Amino acid sequence: MFWGKRLGSVALALLGCLILQRVGLGLNSYFQTMLVLAGVYVTLSVSLNLINGITGQFSIGHAAFYMIGAYSAGVLARAFYVPLDKSLYSPLNNGFQGLVQSISPGFTCQLQPLMWLIGVMIAGAIFAAVAGFVVGLPSLRLKGDYLAIVTMGFGEIVSIIVRNQEPLGKSYGLEIKPTIPSIFLTWLLAVVCIAVCRNLLKNVHGLSFLAVREDEVASSAMGVNVTRVKVAAFVLGSAFAGAAGAIYAHSLGFVSPTNFSMDISFIILTMVILGGSGSITGATVAAVVLFYIPEWLRDLKTIPMAGFVGAIFATIMVVALVKRTLDGFQEKGRKTAMIFASIGAGIVMTIALRFALKGVTGLEGSIDGNKLRFVVLAAILVILMLLRPQGIFAHHEFSWKWVKGLFKKKTAVSA
Amino acid sequence: MDFSTHFVAAFELTTLPQQLINGLLNGAIYALIALGYTMVYGVLKLINFAHGEVFMLGAYGALFVSWKLGYQPDGNAPPPSLMALVLMLLGAMLICTIVAFFIERFAYRPMRNQPRIASLITAIGLSLLLQYAGQIFLLNGTPQTIQAEKISPFSGNVVLNLRGADQSRLAEAEKLKPAWDAAVAEFKARMPLEPGGEFNLSQEGERLHTKQGDAERAYKAALNDGNAGVMKIEVPKGQVVLFTITIILMAVLTYLVMFTKQGRAMRAVSHDFNAASLMGINIDSIITFTFLLGSALAGAGAMMYCTFIPGTKIDSFLGLAPGIKAFTAAVLGGIGNIPGAVLGGLVMGVAEYLVVWAGYDSYRDAIAFLILIVVLLFRPGGLLGSAKVEKV
């Protein structure tokens, strides 16, 4: 039963990756990049969750590890990698390739870049892990806010150093050839990251991580090696971020310091907290959602000013109503009804205000959705924190048991 | 690599005092902003990430006041006046206070009973929200500058001579000058007498040319020698005003915190939240008061930053860099500690300009964090703070 569930989960995850790859091939390059980036953000969010949510070490410099991975991939690609030229291709040159060729003919040029990508991922992970080790060391002495500011400072230092190095392209960045967008590998990395975190939590090592989060002094008194746990969390988390960075670099074909600014650290942190600090499911879902919302807004070129202002008023009203409902009403059914009623009222109000405010001077014209991206992101963040500070999933996790319970309830209702 | 030559060439001792003063002036602004961070942390134990954005809004407040007073970028401006500067300062402080009141009331107060991380995330969210909403609503995000040269009655520099020129060498140079002039005159006088430009090639021409060159070299060497030791500090008068106002504001703050009833209540809340409330202190009003005080300081800092530091462009991301540096300064001095914030700010400012002095302009922003990390590794509580020992 145990192994059945486990193997089933692994098979399902792999199948999911393959399906994403298959779906991605049918889409245009923009959506392919989107799929890759979504996977990258899931990895980043889950790996930060390991440091931040599970071990309780408050780190706001995750973009630095991501950056180190991406730049090491970029430098390696520029230094060593010669794209496979078809005319030079011969199966005898490369034993492994010949082997694959004999198994599945026609699968030639694809393989070499993929192998390279895997190698570069490992390299990026190693470099980032070393950096994580360096950052992990101060965490032995510092706590809470002080650790946060040190990780932020580390991130800034890495960024400034990169900006000033000629071989790293200064502020302009590096171009990386060839681009190898592999949806399958990206999501495989995400799945591996999730699996590592999940399995960690199920055995004694992971429990010591949780113990350090809950109470450092007590856990060290119980024989947990606090030093080792903290450094291990940093090394593991940053290694995954580095691998994600390598994938990012090779899928976009371009890295520049602005892609890894402090905003990115904050966004990853937001994903972790919004999902529910410590919840892997939450980190995953929040990463996908929070990655998708700004991308969706990027496409909306013109949003009427009147509608936007109306939406602001409506949002404020809804938040106030929902907050009052959450604080005031005890009865569960009434609570839900009130929440849905206020959301409905908000939507009605938005539409009404959009037409009511149309003629007002100063509110004609429209806004570029691109400018609105971070406004919406930040607003969601503040509102959710006000209404549900423990995050969407709080400490809950997705599990087969939960799915089973879902079906059981349904049958019970029908019977 | 040109590393070594660069390193050696940049160390000019004569410019050191000037850079130290620049650092102090810059550090004063950091200190002013850092005070806001540290005071809020003292009472709420919350890193107010939105403080940099309050600073940014203060800068906009000063800009709009200056526009209302007629100092538009184009067109006729009224004559420079001290009154306009005072009005701008008050306007910036007022705007910051109002914004801070709303932030505290509607974002931070509901979070007070939640885990600290939740309020921290709210602060980060507010910071992002104000930055990007400002990009839409504040002049469409177009960068603006305050017309400081039209407003400020303080123009010109204050010059302080630390070490004058070597007068004996200069006098020597003066004595050598006639010889050089004479040599030049002689050379020029002989020139047209020999047609076809053959004079330059003749033996006599060669001799006179060498004589002229020698005289010139002797004169210039003496002059350079005389001036080499000159060490002076030049500070724009506006920045002197800035420093003075900063000191006054800090003095006022010290008075408020140390010698008034409100200040005592603030210190009590900072010391022990619950005990203070048991002693009959109205926690809410004290926290609001502290918050507004810190934000008003940020407003003053913003007005001075944009007016007296030339070339400052006001846009909605203005608060980002000073905010982070001031925050670093607050942590460096020991967050929650008021003298620590001032010390941290000054140390950061001076360190930055020392890096500039050493020739590494581009690493100016990195040094702040480097110092911070090193200091925290050896004194985890900051320079003046004390690290708390956790007890079971």
C-alpha cells in the first residue's frame, strides 16, 4: 500500500511533466517560456520555503542564489559549450550518443543540449550551494530581523559585484547560446525539489528542521545539531535556487542583473508567505498564481482609468466588510454567505462606478496594464495579509488522504 | 591589469578631508531616515519597510509646495526666499505625517496581534504598492527636480583652508616668472629676423628654445610645489544649512524622547509593551505618536535630500536606495537605539565617501552592506545595541 502510493505519486508527477512538455510543444514560444518560468518560480518558492518556512531562518536574499546559478551557467556556456553542429555530428564521437542513437534513431541533436543543461544545472547548484554555505554561517549567530538584513545585504553585494565585472557583462548582462528551453527538465526540477522537501519532513532529519523553527534552545537541548540543520537548510535551498537559475539562463538565452533584483527576492518571499509559511503545497500554488497574475496583466494594454478607480474603491469596501465579517460573526454558514455577498457587492460596485465615473474630469483615458502589474501584486499581498495572515494554505498539505476524504464526503452526501 | 596603478594613483591625501566632510553630510541624511526606522522598531518590533516610500512621498510634498509657490521648471519664478524653504520643509513633514497615520491605522494596527512575519510582509507589500501606484498616479512617473537654484537663497560655497600654499616656493616662482617671460620674448623677437623658418633649425635658435623651455619648467615646478600641499574643504552653503537643520531636528527629538511625558511613555512602551499598558499608558496613541514622529523626520530628510543635494530626480522609486541604506544604518547602530541610528548613519556616510576617495566609486553601495555584515558577525546587536540572550 505504502509503496503503491509512493510509486503512483512519482509516476503521476513524471506524467505531469511529460504532459506539460507535450502541451508546451504545441504552443507558441511565448507560452513555452511562460511554462518554463512558472516551473522556475515553483522551484524558487519551494526552496525558499525550506529555508524560511520549514527551518524558520528569515532570508530575503534568495534572488542572489538564483543569480549565482544563472551566471555560472552563463559563464560556463560561454566558456566551454560549443553548440552541436549537425555536419560535424558522428555517432562514433560520443559513446553515449551512439547508444541513444541505436535505441531511438532520430533523437540526436536534442540530446546533447539537454545533457549540457543537466550538467549546467548541477554546476549552478554547486556554486549556489557554496554561496548558501557562506550565508548560512552568519545565521548561526544572528536571528530574525538581523539575519534578514544580512541576507538582503549579501544579495545586494552579489548584484553590485556582478554589475562591476567586465567578464560578467556589467549592467548589460550576458548573452547565452544556444537557448535550450526544456519544459520537461524545468518541471522535473520543480518536482524533485518538492519531493525532497516533502520527504525531508517525513523523516527524522526534517523533524529536526521543524524543531529548530519552533524553538532553537529546546531543540538543541533535545540533541538536535542546530548548526548543522541551519547550514543544511541554506545549502539545500540555495542549491535548488541555483539549479533554477541555470535553467532560467539557458531558456531565455540572456541574463542581466535587473532580472535578479531585490524585487525578485520579495516576490519569492511573497509566494512563500502567501501560500502559507511552511506549506509546500501553498508555496507551489502561490508560485504559479503569483507568477501568472502579473503576466496576465502585461497583456492588458489599456484599462480604463474610471474602471480602475472604481475597482480601488470597491476593493477597499470589500476588504473592510470581509474583515468585519471575519472578526464579528461566529456562525460558519453565515460567515461564508456574508463573504460571498460582500465580494458580489464589490463586483457590482466596480461595474457601477466604471460607468458613473466615466465623465469625471481627470479620470478619462486609460492605464497601461504593464504599469499595473506590481500594484495588483502588492495589493493582493497586503489584502491577504490583513484578511488571512497565516497564508492561504496555512500549515495544510496536499495528501492522498485528503483527496480520499473529499470523495468519501461526496458519496456520503449522495447516499 | 591596471588594478595596482589605479589603487595607488587614487590615494591623494589632500582630498581626504573634503571627502570626509561629504560623507558626514550624506550620513546626516541617512541618520535622519534611520531614526524613523529605529523608533518604529523600538515600539512595534516591526521593520517598517514602507518608510522609504514615506520618504518618497515627502519629496513629492516638497515638490508640489515649491510648484504652488511659483517655482515651476519653466516661466518666471519669484526671487529666492528662506520662507519658501521653510514652507517646503513643513509641507513635506505634513504629508509624511498624514500618510504615516493612514498606514499605521489601516495596515499595521490590524496586524499587531498577528505573528511578526505577517506584519513584515504587510510592510513589504505596502512598500511595493506605494512605489508602483506612485508610478501611475504621481505625474505619470516622470522624474522631476526641485528648482533648488531658484528657491534657495544660499548660493556659493563655504571654503575652509586647512593648509595653505607653501609661500616661499610661490615667491620663488614669482621670481622665476620674469626670466621665463624674457626668454619667450627673446625667442619671439628673433623669429621673424631669419626668413624661411630656418631660425628654428639654427644653432642659435636651438639654444634660445632650450633656454625658454628650461625657464618655463623651473617656474612651473616651483608653482606646483607651492600648491601641492594645499588642503581645503569646499561645501555648498545649502549643505551647511542641511547639516544645521539635521542637528536641530535631532536635538528636538532627543528633548522629546528624554524630557517629555510622551517621550517617557515611548521609552516605557519600547522597554516592555505589556507592562507599559498595565501602567496606564495608552499604547495605541503612543505607537501612533512614535510613528508620526519618525515619518515627520523622514519628510524633513526628503525635502533636504531633494533640495540641497544637486541632481536628485524625484520619482516614485526615490525612497528605495536611501531607505535601504538608512535601514542598514539603523541595524548597524543597533536597531531600536536612537543614538545608534545617528552613529550608524554617520558611519555609513563616511564609509561610502571613503570608498569613493579610494577610487572605487562603483562599489559605493556595496560597502554599506559589507560593513553591516562584518559588524553584525562580531556584535550581533549592532554597534550600540545589546544582543538579547534567549532564555528558556
